[in-house]
Amino acid sequence: MPILLQDLRFALRQIFRNPGFSLTAVLSLTLGIGATVAVYSILYDAVLHPWPYAGIDRICDVWMTDNAGHDRTWGLTGPQIRQLRQTHAIEDIAAFDFTSQTVTGGDVPEDVNAIMVSGTAFQFLGLTPLLGRYIFSSDAPDAQDPQSVAVLSYKFWQRHYRGDPAVVGKTIQLAHKTYAILGVMPPRFTWMDGDLYLPLKLESDQTHRYGTKIKLRSGIGMAAAEGEFRPLYQQFDHQTPNVFPKQFKISVRGLAETYTRDLKKTMILLFGAVALLLAIGCGNVSILLLARGAARQHEFAIRSAVGASGFRIIRQLLTESLLLSVTGAGLGIFVAYQSIGFIIPRLPDHSYPYEADFHINFAVLFFSVGLALLSGIVFGLFPALQLARPEISEVMQAGTRRLTGSVKGRRLHAALIAGQIALTLLLMTAAGAAIQAFIRMNIVPLGYEPKHVMSVIIPLRENVHTTWADRTHFFEQLREKVAEMPGVVGAGISTNATPPDSGWLLPVEILGKAASQMQEAHVEFVSPEYFTTLQIPLLSGRSWAQSEIVRGATLVLVNQAFVRHYLSGGDAIGHSVRISQITNTPPSRLTATGSDGWLPIIGVVADSLDDGLEKPTAPAVYAPYTLMTLPFTQVLVRTQGEPLAMLHSVRQQIASLDPDQQIFSDVRDLEGWIQREPEYARARLISMLFGSFSILALTLAAVGLYSVVSYTVLQRTSELGVRVALGARRRDVLYLVAFSAGTSVGLGIVIGLALSFSLDRLIARWIESGTRDPILVLAASGLLILVAALACMLPARRALAVDPMVALRCE
């Protein structure tokens, strides 16, 4: 023990004596370990194992894919759910619906997201309540009115009841109807982001449709289930025509595949980046330890001369390298914890299940720390094994500044530098592509003006405004009330048309074209003020008059993309379209007379993004919002100043019409809508993290190169002095110093370019940036060469300043 403490004290003295070396080595490991552990932990918790539910590998969805390759899930009616439940492949089906409710009976109404679930849904998911019990089948008997009971989510319980443990047995008012509180679910139960859960009544008609989740029987695979479901879904299509796509294929996909596939791609890409960073960091530590070990040969010789054994020298070096590795690993764990908290809020909205429980993944933590320790041990011992038994007389005669490292040692230095440079260039080119894609996304023409506009979503309460005329009148009153406010420039209704991803992609028939030529378009329900509020110009024809809006006129407008795609760029006015999926299904969908017939086109508006930020504008059909009214609407409000600052006043105007009418709590301006787009959030996250990782990698590579060249100059002082004494010019000395480093850098650049161009399509596809610009790759190479030259400049200047007389005295 005393010897161990002596080694430890000496190692600490060495670390504090060389703060630059020590700090660089520790930071290299800290950054590599922290980033790797954080990104993989998020990948594991958000993508690979996010759900706490029982039998999650057997919970699945049925997807439908049309001839155009678009796929999505579709709701089923009550009779269809009962019929599907009888198939052999299914153990159970959880049916659900959702509605916005208002908590009444308090000081002010509170908007809540109420999820209605079938009687077996909680058993289907298999989580135990935190308090009380959950909904049973007896609370939601099939085809009967359910009990007036509710189960609270953990967040709502904390927010509304401040975590009161005596809440079970109390009541809550929803739209003035009283519900008994059965229990509170645990924190990780966030199914469909519900605030509370109510029992669901499965209606027996063929109009009301419900969302479903299917749990397969044990031993039944997705393919077998798909084969059993296929004829049944064909039967459902005949039962309810004009609901499913005209021609479709079904596929059964696991919950993880359908929910997290986009985030999985993002996180795997980031994990590859941090793995490169970890490799660069470990390589940097290896380079530093090798260079420092070679520079200490004189010390080892003296210690051997006074009786130190080779084992004693090895143990001392091992203590020093392990101390550095352990310190870097410990700080890396701290950085990992902090990085998780930084990355999670920047993940795209709804890109991962909110049930995910984020924590450090110990498997990858142990791997990363083990890799760091292994790097420290191997490369800390490498010079010790070479120099533990040196030729004492030669070293003592040569003094402290003579290079006696082996050719293998110098080659290992060069190989490590080249590998580090190659990986850094690969990371830099990927970062450049990601940043370029994000910049391109920010400058894409929108076709509308989002500044000073906010979207206020207004859900209707259950059993209010249940007729078409009443609902239409109420929505128009809302719009007029908001439009008359001081500071409001304009207000328009947008049922489903808030860009840049707006409308419903529906089949559209064009009069005069055969049914086989049916096309698809984004169908958007708006008021005429929608276009002026968003500053979308009318190019030809006209918009709707107020009298036409009130009576639900069967007239539509189209965008330029529709004209180009389906009318060969000709005159659209005079053509007619029909949208078969506009159906009257009370009490949710209420349509105007003639909505299922031919709809004449009366105008053409300019293109504005309606299919996301990365895709070109899709064909769109704009119908008056009164053609089909839904139990909610959106009012787009353009203001003179900051729109969100007027939100309270907007609430007051709505309350003046109906004191119990709530609005969605998540109100954003349209610039916020752009930022919440999945592709925008993904591109921002990737470009930000890739850019940070590439800067760190570039810094580590520069420090590693600087260290090697510095130690090389230090060790070759006598040689350089002799050369100068014999007439070598300063540029010859500079060339000699730069050549060894330049060879490694050049080899690394060549390997990095080869990797970048060979992996170009793979990286571009994962980053979703398109094929990368070769100029970008060459620019990254030039930047890396410049940084490498700067890293070599200071040691090279030191070499030029060598005094021949001082160097000769060392001999």
C-alpha cells in the first residue's frame, strides 16, 4: 500500500507538472465518453425500449398503402372492431377515441385532453395504477352507455390536484357533467398524451370510427396476422365505401416500427457520429501518451541506473495513464447526464413515446469507460515496455534531447495521426452536408407569410352546436369577434389548413377524366379571409362571397400545382372536381347540401407549402369551411405586433360568446409551427450536434498533431542543431519538421476523402440532404489542412530558433 500511494502521489505531480498534456487527455476522453453515452442512452430509451407496457412486442397496427405509396392507419367502426376481435390471431383489441373537454365547476374553465378507452384497454396495456383502480369492462359494457367515471393521468393529477393522495373517490366536472375519479395512473402512463381517461361506448352504426391497437396472440407473427386480416379488410371496404383508399394493401407493423422509425434513423446517425468522436478522443489520448512516453526516455534511463526495475517503471506509467483515464471517464459520465437533458427538449415533437424513461445506459457506459481505460493502459504501457530496460549508457550520453524511439514507434505515431485526420474529415463532411441541408430548409420559399400570425385551435364541447347551421353560425361569430379586435389585421378560419403541412390527402375526381385516372390532392377547408391573412395571392378567378360561405356553397379553388399536375397548365376555371370522402357522419362531420357532388372551380391561388418543408408544393383543393364542419376549428390571426401577446384578449372574445368554450392550451405562432415540423426539428438537431462534434474532433486532431510535433522537435533538438551547424538553411529545418507531420496529415486526408466519397450516398440518404456537393468536401479538406498547418507552426518556429551551440553542448 505505501508503494501504491507513492506511485499515486508521483502520478499526481506529473499531471500537475504538465497541465496542458493532462487537460487535453482528460477532455478528449470526457467529450468522447459523454457524447457517446448520452446519444446511445436516448436511442435505447426513446427508440429501442420506450414503452413500459406488457407484451409490447405483440402490440401492432394495421397500415394501408395506396397505389401512390402513401400509407397510414385507418379507424374502424364498432361492428368492424367486434368482428376483427373474433379472428384467431388476435388476443385483444383496445379501441379509443379522444375529445377536448372543459373542466367546469372551478374559477375558470380548463382545457383537458380526454381519451375514451374500451373496457379492456388498461388490462391490454398492463400497467398497475398508482392510486385506486383503472377502468374495467364493467365500466364500459359493450353497446351500453358507460359509467360516469374517470382515471387521471399522473401529470394532470399533479397539476390540477397538486398530488392529493385522497383524490380517489372525489368527483370532477367535465362540461358540467360529474364523473367519479377511480384512480391515478403512474408517471410513465401517458397513452395518447391524455390528461384523463373515460370509458368508451362502441357505437353500432357504420359512421363513427375509432382508433385501435391490436395485441396478437403469443406465437403469432406479423405476416400470419396480415394474411388473416387481408380478406376481412376487403370486406370492411365493401361495408363502408369511400373511406379506405380505392386500392390498397395492408401490412401489420409493430408499435415501435410505426411510432419511432424516423427518430431511429436520426439517433443511429448521431450515434455513428459520437462513435467517431469517441474513437478520435481515444486516439488523441493514445498519441499524447506515446509522445510523452518517448520524451521521458532520459528519466527512465536515470531511474534504471539508480536501481529501478522494469516492473517498477511499468507500474508507475500504468498508474499515471489509469489516473488520466479514470478522471476522463468520471467527467464523461457527468457530461453524459448533462447532455441528455440538453438533447431531449430538442427532439422533434411527438417523435418518440412520452412514456420513455430517460436514464444513462449502463451497458454502453461500461463499454465507453472500458475503451477509455484500455486506451490508457495499452498506449501508456507501450513506451514503458520499450524503455523499461533502456541502454543506459547510450541514453545518458545522448542527454535529454535525443530521439531513440524505434521505427515502429514512429510508424505507430504516424498511423494514429492519419487515422485521426481521416475520421475527423469524414465527420466534418457529414456535418457540412447536415448544415447545408438545414440552411436550405430555412431559405425555401414558403408561399405565405408566417410572421405575426398565430393559430388558435378551438375544440367544441360534446353535445353543443350539433347542427350544421348552428355550427357554421358559431364559427363565423368566432372569426368576426377576433377580427374586430384592436391590433388584429385579419382573421381567417382554417379547419385543417395550417401550413407548411396542411390539408388531408384525399382522392379527387376530375370531371371529364376516367375514374381510373383519379388523382389525389390536399383538401383544405378555409374561409376567404384565409388567403389575405396568410398573404397568398389570388391569381385568377375569384374567391367566395360571404353569402356563399353562409349557405355552404359547393365551389372550390385550386392551387397552381393542381393546375400543372392535372390540367396540363391550362385554364382551371370551369372544371369541376368531386371529393368522395366528404361524407355526412353526425354528430362529428356535418356537411352542406351537395358536398358529395361535383364542385366547380372558381379560382386559382398561388402555391404555398402544404406537404412539409422538404417536398415541393402538392396539388391542393380549397373548399369553404362550411362545406364540411367538424367539432373543432382553427382561427388564424394576423396582428400588428407579437401575436402571442394578444392571446389573452382572444380568449376573452371567445368567452364573451360562450363562457365555457375552451381553446387548446398549446397555441403557437406560425413560425413556431414551422419549427415543430418533424423534418425541421430533425435537421436542426442533426446539424447542431454534427457541427459541434466536428468542431470538437477538429480541435482534438489539432491538439494531437501539435503534441506529436512538439515532442518530436524537443527530442530532435541536438540533431537539428548539428544540421544547422553544418550549414542547413532554416527552410531545410522547417521542411524536415513539417515533412513527418505532413506525411501523416496527407495520408489521413486521402483516406478521409476516400471514405467521404465512398459513403456519400449512404450519409446523404441518412441526413436526407441529397447528394453532397464535392466542393463542400474539398472545403472541409482545406480547412483541416489549414488547422493542421497552424498546429505545426508553433513547434516549427521553435525548431527554427534552435541555437547550434546549445544543441551541440547536449552531445
